[in-house]
Amino acid sequence: MSFAQIMEFLRPMLSIGWLPAAVACSAAVAGLVADMFDAEKTGVAIVAGGLAIAALVSFGAAIIPVSASTTLITTTFGLVMTGGAFAGLACIVYLTAFLSCGTGLFSLRAGSRASAAALIGAGAAAGQVLLGASDILVLFIALELLALIAYALVASGGNDRSDEAAARYFVQGSVATGLAVLGVAVLVGLSAGASGYVELGTSLASMVPGAALLGGMLLVSALAFKLGAFPFHSWVPDAYETAPAGTAAFLAASVKAAAIGGFTLLLVRLMTIPAFLPLVMAVRIIAAASIVFGNLAALKQTSVGRMLGYSAIAQVGYVLVGAGVSPISTESVAAVFLFAATYAMGAATAFVALEFFATGEPTWDGSIGGLAGIASKHPAVSGALTVALLSMTGIPLTAGFWGKFFVFYGAAQNGLLWLVITGLVGSAISFAYYGRVIRSMYIDVSATGNEVAAEQGSDVAPRVRAWPSLIGAAVVLFAGIAPLIWGLSLVYALFAFR
Amino acid sequence: MTLLGLILLPLVGAAVAWIVGRSRPTAPRFVAIVTSVAVFGLAIAALVQVLQSGDHALSATTKGMLLVLDGLSLPLVLLTGLLGVVAVTASWAMTDRPGVHHALLLALEAAVMTVFLAGDLILFYVGWEAVLIPMFFLIGGWGHENRRHAALKFFLYTFVGSVLMLAGLIVVMMTVKSTVIGAPTTAIDLATQSWLFWLVAIGMLVKIPVFPLHTWLPDAHVEAPTAGSIMLAGVLLKMGGYGLMRVAIPYAPAGFAAASPVLGAFGSAGIIYGALMAFAQVDLKRLVAYSSVAHMGFVVLGIATGTALGYAAAMLAMVSHGLVSALLFLLVGSLYERTHTREIARFGGLGARTPRWGGLFVFAALASLGLPGLSGFPGELLAMIQGFGAFGWWMVFAAIGALLGAVYNLSAVRRVVHGERAPEWDALADITRSDTIAAIVLCVGIVVIGVVPGLVLRLTDPAVTLLVRALGGGS
Amino acid sequence: MSLFASNPWLAVAVPFVVAVVIAMLGRKAAGATQWIAVLAPLTAGLVGVAGLQGSVTPVSAPWLAQGSASIDVGVTVDGLSAIMLVVVGVVATMVVVFSVGYMAHDESKARYFSLLALFTAAMSLLVMSTSLVTLFVGWELVGACSYLLIGFWYRKPSAASAAVKAFLTTRVGDVGMLLGLALLWKSTGSLDIAAITAAAPGLAAGTATLAALLLFMGAAGKSAQFPLHIWLPDAMEGPTPVSALIHAATMVAAGVFLIARMWPLFEVSETARAVVLWIGVFTAIFAATIACVQSDIKKVLAYSTISQLGFMFAALGAGAWGAAMFHLVTHAAFKALLFLGSGSVIHGTGTQDIRQMGGLARRMPVTTVTWVVGVAALAGIPPLAGFFSKDAVLAGVFHAAPAAGVVLLGASLLTAFYAFRVTRVAFFGESRAENPAHESPLSMTGPLVALALLALVLGFLGGAILHALGLEAEGLETAVAGASVLVAVLGIGAGMVLYAAEFARADALRVRFQQLHDFVLTGWGFDALVQRVIVGPASTIAGWVYRVIDRAVIDGGVEGIGMGTRFLGKVASGLQSGETDVYASLVAVGFIVLMGIVLWAGR
Amino acid sequence: MTILVLCALIFGVGMYTVLTRREIIAILAGVELMLGSANVLFIALASFSGADPGVAGAIGLVILVVAAAEAAVGLALVVTLSRRSKRSSIDELTEVNG
């Protein structure tokens, strides 16, 4: 049975866009039920399994052309059904969520692992909805759902620091939600309650430009907050540092990928009319600011989590460089989606590897110095972390390079050379902090010598906890090298608009 | 298919060496020597194929990659193959994690081959960056006291340069609408060319390194292990010169024409500066590193003249510097392994104590100062007389640089090989057999190219004439 | 003989192969290999002889060809190079034979003889090349061999630094020569000697003079003319046969050969010739004065060589390049003789200081007789070769610039004086040495006798030499000849009288002019000057530039940028101070600022 | 049109309380105020632009539900904070920074 035949067999099933979301939600519920019976480990496993299936299904939907079926549900989730770019990114959202749960979330307190896994499952489903929303209200609801889940996951660290970070995150989040609600109110209000993108688009054209701009900017800011772009970034470092590495993987990767998807869709679907051109200028300013701030602030960090937080701000800057293209075309959206996918994979692999180290060496205080000489003890996982960091820097032979390449190519075509150079120099400087982690892992000799410390941390053998980071690294490497061998068409196929 | 083999074979060898290294520490060096010799053999096979092929070029394409081997890249591919073998023999007695060391060495060779064989701009850039990773780990892993700083500085410095180059390449790809390297069908307008040339060339100038952008080289060399230094000096620096001739000049000829006086000035300044710095050094390896800056100054000078003979001078100077600096680093490395110090002041009268090493070092010093009959001279002579044609009396500085070249080389010989025998080294063993074989191979190469430079020039002739005709440049 | 005629490149190939063979055989077969070494100069000489009979087919091939331009290299033997080949051949053979005895107890003989053979190969390449490129190749290779041979006993620090000094000073001259090459390449489009000499008249006056002067700079470096002469006296650190071969006859003569070879270029530019003339004249008198006060026998001969070369350059400057070549040939013979003689004396007495010698005539008869013949030739006593060639030189110089002629006469007087001063002190009077000197074996005295015969005969071959160079031989200038003989006799007399009976008068004279004597002894203080002005500051400047420019400015700049970004990082991360209200207000302010931008962009 | 001014005013008050008050509970209240005023604004705008009252009401209800969920999670966070480390004002919440 060749690959095509299998796909042919699966075709009818794959056409149901909401299938992945359904699987994920049901797995989440099952996980909660298992938690009730104190079968915590199985609960997490169920959620992980569900997410894996969802990832496979959406990958299938991305690869083979699917005819959009027009049932009631599809109208609201319309866009997800068309497969192509959205299914591709949805697959990444599910895959990273799967990796996050796959670690077994051992860094969380015993009781709360299954519930956290359930939250991640639901969050992944919400991510796909946010990604494929064709209605502004659906977008808003998904956004808020993700926000709430994020607050809970940050608080799942179970210590004073994570509580504090969660509380602060909540305060800023609520301000952003206020802005979002105001934006929705203005836009939908003025267009007589029509909240679907298509109807909204038409009414926007005839609306008073000032109000449209205000509403648009409100929404853009809300989404920029969710992405963690410069002016709205303050929660990112605290959240990534205090949240346990496993959940941080979900936050950094799949939530961000979904938000990027939603944001770009907002621009593509809603704001193509000339009235919104100035918005794009704002997006570019945010992009440059995020790149500069993110890269600079990350230089001084000693905690790996916090550093990854700041680097996330910079990475969002690169995304916005791609999104800030004035005639936003299918290629530029594909580029942004590709970048979101590669960044998400890199971030997920990195955090999952940190999860492995956190649970492996309880003495690891989360600092870069703490990782000194760890490569000799855990060569495989530190290799995975290195691949992830290189990918986030954008070094060739990793997926990150292609992401950055296409984003900057699009921006250059748009004549934004100053933005391209800021971005490129930013990504060069980024090696100053990514490289320091690699250097401490491989080159520094660990203070306690490199005898193999006994594994007292988690009660599970390291081999079991290591596989998620290895899978992540493998995907990143494969995606980096494959285009060299099979050409760039493969990349476009996965994220092309259909 | 030989072209693809040139890239894949070292990669496979690297993987095997790494895996074997984990179990039996003595095995990886045999894997490495076999692979590197095989790669060198493949390079010679490619040479034969190119000579037989009508248009003096060989290309191979897979769906994703386009590989091209022609006059410009052939001598450098052969040089990489040869230095690969020399690097492995130089690190024959390596006991500190040999498996990973040889794997990184072969991976480095594969990455460099990709750069020289790349037919399209994306692959060229991928190879250009991929070289940094193994080198970073080589410097970091096997360096000496200051390796942490040197490794990161090396990576960051060249990475910022090459990232700017990527910006330039993106603009090139955008305007020319194709990623295949070669004279552009639709010439880029003159206004953009002026700044585009510098944007694309900056990454290469950092790599060469040109005079003000060179401070990463001494730190990287001093800290790199012997094999790493041989590959770094012997081959990595050539990527800059090759990149200029292959990518920067064809795409921005007008920009290059406007920039050539500045390039020539920096080239000549590099010759003097490198020689002066080498003369002031206390650390032997740092002295050789600065000598690389001086030699590569001739390459930049040759390229800046923009004439066929100028490019020939650059190619000759690059190949000769590859051999000479590899020999010097081999000798300095073998001395360091036995004495564990690189301080020139502590050496003295080694000629008496270790005659074989002393003789080779004197030969290397003479080759390094560009003695006629050895490989340095043809390149330097051509660069100077063509430079005179293009820049006139500025060549006085280049000539003074050549003189300073003699100063630092001979003063190094006087302080290390000649003079009273330092009592400290009475029990010093002479150079090991494996290092001697590698050194002899390099010496033969140096003499052959010195006496018959036509060998290299015959290879580069078709490609250089093509390049010059494309630019409408002088003879 | 036809073998050599048909392929002249043998003169380069055979010595090179011999050198490699000797080096390969190494220490164990040193006994046998040293005799093979004789083959090298013999072949060179035979090719020269074949050249003299004419009919040598030139061989040339492209060396650096790219695109349409190409630089060719090749060898040919015309009159000029034939003579030089013969000189090199004869003198080198004598030196090799002499060295067998002289180096008998030296353990690294193999290296010595292979370097000698390599030197012969380089010298013949230099002499026979048809293109300036091969000439330059031979030129620098000869310099390298002299570096290796001066520093032969490299364990002696003074020998090592003398070798470096020699190579660097000649290299300073080579820098000028290289620029000359570049200028010629630019103006005539070719580096082929024939092409350049043909195009010389057509060159713009300025370019021709400049090119000639640059080439002369190279020649001055190699032939130790003022101010690039400082390396020759120190070059005496090398074994004496080396000094005889390289620093008397062959290498130092290369400068004269170069100007003779490129004569049409010099012919065109008046100013260049004037410069050559006056530098030659000054060097002649300058070196002669220093030679008069030297106490080391080899230093005397070294300064004498510089002075005699000054004569040749004066002849070249005056336009009589034939006379210069004739004097070159005779000088090669008797100076090699004197050096080998001093070698045999050093071998016999074990010291180089003439004050510890004395009364050697009784113990070393053959050396003394040959020495006297050599010294007489140097002073210019009629029947000997020195007289004829010096006369030709003086005649030529008098025609061009009488004032220069007079100065040269003075220099000849001093030459005669110092020549016989050394003879009187070293060979006659009571022996001041502790252990009695012994005569050198036949293998050393044989070459002395041969060279002495040559010194006798060569004078009469002047006409044949000039004819071989393509110039017609003029007769003796009676007036000039008379004056030079008178001056020679005066010099000899002064030398013998002053240093008779335990040098009473000489010491008295020295005490009165003590200050002047010391000043002249150190080469007019020129050596110390160069040391203080150039060599000393060189390392300090290099060190300063390294510390300040490289470390502080450039590297500091790079590290500074690194530190700067890290500091900016600290500032940026300071923004995350932890106060929640700061964060919340950042969100609000951020929104307002963006809204402003949007509205401003949208106006 | 007075409705618009009123909503803007309430939104401003809400924003002011969030930005200036120390205690988190007060901030929560401020957030509720902002969401409420946005809701009222929406209803006003929708009816003003002639939307079908049923749809406007439904969307208004959605916004209310979201606000409620927001408040619930916020209170949960406040409770955990006060129970575990007895901190309720944002001045005490400055441990995580840099």
C-alpha cells in the first residue's frame, strides 16, 4: 500500500477539519477523568496520545488537498477546513503540545500533572480554533481561552515565584483583554453585529476610517500582547522563567504558533483594505523594537528559561518582519507560517530538553552555569538542545534557517532593507546568548567534575524522559536538511495557501 | 557524481569516526585517514574529469542542490583534500576524545567542500555558515586556556559578517530572480551595485581576513588544536577570496570597479600590518597567525587589480598560503605537543637539538617570506606587478610589506632554530614520523608550485578568462 | 661540448641535482659526496666555455600565463653570461677543492657542499636568464644561499644575526628592484630582457631613469655599495671558502652584471649613470679608508672588495661597462686568491687577527708567495691582471669625470697601502703566535697556486674579454697607467715603511689620531647609526603598534562593541523591574504610542 | 451619543484603577469595570448601527461570559497567592525580575 493509497483511504476522514480539535478535547477530558481516579501517569499519557493523533491527522490534512465541506460547524471554523497552511501550522501546534506532555511533566508537583496535561490538551484545541477562526468573535473567545489556560499553566509551578509571575501575567493580560473587547466592540458594533471576517471586511470598507483604525489597532495590540511583542512583552520573561519547563514548552511553542497564525490571519483576511495600511507601519515598528530589545536583554541573563523568554521576544520580532509586508500576499503568509513552525519546534525542543535536565539533576538551578559540562553526562539531550538553539539562531542545516531566510526574503522584496539588516544582525547577536549555553554545555568543565551524578530526580529512567527532545531535534534537523536534498518545493507544499 | 561524493564521503566518514570513537579510542584516526585519503583521491578524479570535459567545468545537480566545479574552485578543492589528509596525520597522536575530534575535522572538510562546489547562492551560504559549527567546537573543545572566549569570538565575528553577506545575497537573488551563481543575465543597476558589492563582500573580507577585520584570527589560531589550525588557516581563509571572485565580483562588477582602490589599499596595508604584527609577537603560533594576515593581503591585492593575471595571482597566493601556513602550523603544533609552550623566548638552538624539525622550520620560514623557487613567490610577484599597473606607486607599501615578511620570518628562525642551545630542551625528541611525512608532502607541494606555477594557472585559465570577459576587465 | 651548447639549462640543472643528491646522502657519505660537489661548478664553467665559442641555443617557456597576458622565462648564453659562467665555474671549482681541506673536521659537511652546489645553480640561473623574472629568482636564491652559508655555524649567535643582517640588507635592495620590475612591466608590457633593452630608447626619460635607479638599488644591495654595504663585513662570520666564492667573486659581482646586462636602459638615462658613478666613487674611497685600520684579515679583504666594487660601479657610471666587466673578472681571480690565502693562514694559525700573526713567510712559503702575487695584483703592479683592468677602469672614469678619476687614484693609493700593510704585518717580521703555524695541505695550496697563475695571465686576456663582450679593445692609456703605477708604488712604500720594526711609527701615528682612528675603525660609525636608527626602533615600534593599534584600538573596539551590547542588555533588562503597575502602564502607554504612529502614518 | 461618552468614562475609570491601585483585588475590580463598559459600548454601537437585537444580545452575553471566566481565574490566582505566601498587594510581588 503506497503512501498515496493510504492517504486516499484516509481522505474522507481527513476532510473533517474539526476532527483534530475533537480528539484533543476528548483526550483532555479523559485525562481529567483518569486524574480523578489518581491514575495520574495514565492521564498524562492519554492526553499525549490524543495530541499525537491530532498532530498526525492535521499533518495529513495539510498534505493532501481536501474539499471544504460546508456543514454548520465548518462555517464558523471555515478556514481550518481548507487544509494547506492552516492545517500545517495546526499540526505544529499539536506536535509541540504533544512533546510538552510527552515529557510526563515531572517537574510539576505530583498532584497537578494530569490536570496540567488536560489544560494543555484543551489549549492545543483552542490554538487550532484561534488559528482557523473565520469569525472575529471566535478569534476573541479562543484568545481568551488560551489566556486563561496560560495563566493556570504558569501558576502550575507551585511555588511563590510562579504564583507571582502568574498574578502579574494576569494583570497585564486583563488590560489586554480589555483592549480586545473594546476593539471587538468598536468593529462589530459599527458593522451592525456582523462578526464574520467576510461580512466584517465589507462593512469595514464603508466604515469611518478613524473608528476602523482604532478598532483594528486595539485588536492588533491584543494579539501583540499574546505574542509578547515589544511594548506588551513584560510577562514573557517572568512566565518562561518560573513556569515549569514542560508547560513552558507548550506556552512558548504551540500557544505562540497559534497566536502568530491568528495574528497573520487577522492581517490577511481583515486588513487588506488601504485604510489599514498605517497599521502595517505600526507592525514594523513593533517588529524592529522587539528584535532590538529581545536580543539585547537576553545577553545578560544567567537563567536559561529567562534567556529563552527574551529570545522569544526577539523571535516574535522576526515574525512581525514577515507579517509587516504591505501587500500581504500568500507567499509572505506562507513565510510567516513557516517561521512560526520552525520557531515553535525549536522552542519546544529547547524547553523539553530543559525539562529533562530539570528533572534529571534536581541540583540544576536553571542557570547557564549550572549546565556546565553536562554534555558529557547526557550527550543525546544536550545535542538536542544544541540543535534547538542553533535553529533559533538561524544557522543553516537547521529548520530555523529556512524560516528566517524566507521571512527576510519577503521583507527584502518589499524594500524593507533596514528591517532585514536589523533582523539579520539581531539573529547574529543572538548567538552571543544561545552560544553561551552551548559553550557551557560542551566546553566548560562542570564544577562537580563530570562523574555521572546518580539520577535521584524523577522516578523514571532518563531514557524514557529523553525521547521528546530527541524527536523535536530530529524534526528540526530533518526540516533543515531536507530542502537541500529535495528542493524547496516540499517546504512550500506544507505551508502553501490553498 | 564525484562532486556529491566529495561532500557526502567526509560526512559519512565523520559519522563512522564518531560512532567508532565511542567504543575504541584508537580506531577513529584510521577511519579518518582512510576517508580523507579517499576524498583526496576523489578530488583528483574530479580534476581528471574536468580536464577531459570540453568546457573545463563539471556540474552535478540534485533536486535541491546544484554543484559546479570549474577552474576557480578546482585548485581549492584539491587543496582542501590534501590539507584534510595532513590535518589527520598531524593529529595522529591525539588522545583527548579522538573520535569526536576526527569527526568534527571531517565535517569541517565536508562543509568547506560544499562552499567550493556550491552552484547556487543558497547552498553557498549554507556551506559558509555550516563551517562555523565544527570550527567552534574544535576551538572550544581542544583549545588551551583562553578557548572559551576565542571560540565564541570567532563564531560571532564571522557570523555577523556573513549575516550581512546574507542580506546582500538576498538582495542579489531578489533582483536577479535566480539563485544560480554566474554572471547575472539582467545586470543590477549601478546605484544599488555600489553598496551591494560592499554588503556582499563584507562577510568575505572578514573571512579572508582583511586588515582591520582580522582580530578574530590570532585568538582563534592560538586556541585551536593543530589540526584545527591547519584547516582554519589552510582552507577556511580561502573561502573569503574564493567568495569574492565567485559571487561578489560577477554580481556587482561596477561596484567592484569603484571599490577596487579601497580593496587594494587594505590589501597592501594588510601585508605591512600583518608582517609588523608578526614581528612583534612573543607567542610562536600567534606569529604564524599574523603571517596569514600578511599573505592574504597579497590575495586581496591580486583580486583588487581586477585583471586576469591579478586573479591568477590571488589563486596562486591562496594555494601557496594554504600549503605554507599548513606546514608552519604543523611544525608549531608538533613543537607544542613536545614542549607545551609556545613562548619564543624560551626556545633557542633547536636546530642542534632537533635537526629535522629545525630544517623543516627554516624551509617553511623561507617559503613564508616568499623566496623565489618556492610557492609564495609567483603569487606575490604577480600581485605586486599587476598591483603596480592598477595602483601605481602605492605598491611601495606592498613591497615594504614583502621586506617585513623577511624580517619576521628570519628573526623567528634566529630566535628559535639558531643561536645557543637552551638547556631546558636537552631531552627534547625530534619531530614524530607521521608529522614528518605530512611535512614532506607539503614541502614537495611548495617546491612544485614554486617552480612550475603553470600547473595551477592552467587549471584556472578558462574560469578566469570567463570571469574577466564577463566584467569586460583588462587582460 | 656540443652537449652543453645544445642545452644550456644543464648549468642550472646539474648543480641543483648535485645539491639534492648530497643533501639526500647526508652525513654518512660526506667523504665521497664532497668530490661530487666539484661537478656542479665544472658544468657551469663548461657551459660558459661553450657559450664563448658561440652557438648556444636559447631555451624559453611561458611561466605565468593567464588570459591574454603571459610572463615567459628562459635561459641563453651570450658573451656577457658566458664570461660570468666561466668566472663562476673556475672560482667555484677552486673553492670546492679548497673546502675539502678546510672543512675536513666539520661534522655537517654534507649541508655545506650541497649549499655550495645550490649556490652555483642559482648563480648560473641568474647569469643565464633571458627574463628579469628568472634573473630575480636567481638573485634571491643566491641571497638565500648566502644567508644559509653565512649562518652555517648557526650555533654561534653572531653568525646567526650576521646571516639575517646580510639577507635583510640585500632584501632592502631587492624591494627596489622588484618595484623596478613592476615599473618596467607596466611601461614596456614585458619582463623579457631583450624586449626591455629594445624598448629602452623609446621609454619616457623619467621612467627610464626611475627604472634604472630602482634596478641600481637592487644592485647596490647585492654588491654592498654604500649605504647597503653594512652586511658584507659581518658576512665574514661564514666559512672562509664561502667568503671567497660568494663575498668576493660571484654574488657581489651580480650587481655589476645586472647593470651590464641592462646597459641600454642605463645608457638612455644620464642622471642614473651619474648616480652610479658617484656612489661607486664614494664607496671606493670610503671602504678603502676603513680597510686601512682593520686588524681582522678577513675584514680587510671584505672592505677591499667593497672598495674594488666601487671601482667597477664607477666604471659603469662612466659608461665603460666593458672595463667594469674586465675588472670584475680579474678582481674575481685575485680576490678569491686572497680570501683562500687568508683561509689557509687562518687554518694554519687558528686566528684571524693579524696582530697575533707575523713571520708566516718562513712557515707557510706557498701561501705567502701566492698571497704576494694576489696583493700585487690588487695594488695594480704592472705585469699582473689588476694593473690592466684598473687602468681600463681609471681611463674610462677619467674620460667621463676627471674629478672622479682623481678620487679613484686616491683610493688606489689607499688600496696599495692597506694591501701591503696586511702583508707586512702578517707575513714578515717576528712571529707573535704562541704555537707555530703549519703550511696547509696540497688540496688547499693547489687552488692558491692555480689562482695565482690566473692573476698573472688574465691581465693579457683583456682584449679577448672585451671582444667577447662585443666591444673593441683599446690600448693602454700611458698617462693613466703611469699615474696608477706611481700611486701603487707610493702606497706599497708607505705600507712597508710604516709597519716595519714592530710598527713603531704606525703606533705613534695611531696614538696621535686616536679619535679619528676609532671613528674610521667602526666603518665611520655607519653600522652603529643603522643599528640605532633602524634596527633598534623597529622592534619597539612593532611592539608599540601591536600593543596600541592591534590590541587597544582594533581588538579593543571589537571587544568594546561586545561589552557595549552587554551593557545595553543590562539597561534593557532593567526595564523588567518587577513592579506590576509598571508592566500594566507599559501596555497602556505602548498602545497609545502605537495608535499615535498609526494615525500619523494614516494622515 | 451620551452612551459613548459614558462608556468611555467608565472605561477610563476602570483603566485608572488597574494602573494605580496596589491591591490585586482592586485591580480585578478595575478589569471588570473595563470589560463592562466595553460591553455597554458594544450594545450601544450595535443598536445604533441597526444590528438585529438578538445577535447583539447574544454577542453581549458572550462577552459577559468571558469576563466572568476572567474574574474566576483571577480570583483563583489571588487565593493561591494569599494562601501560600500571604501577599496580596503588587508591591510585594517583585521577587521575579532582571
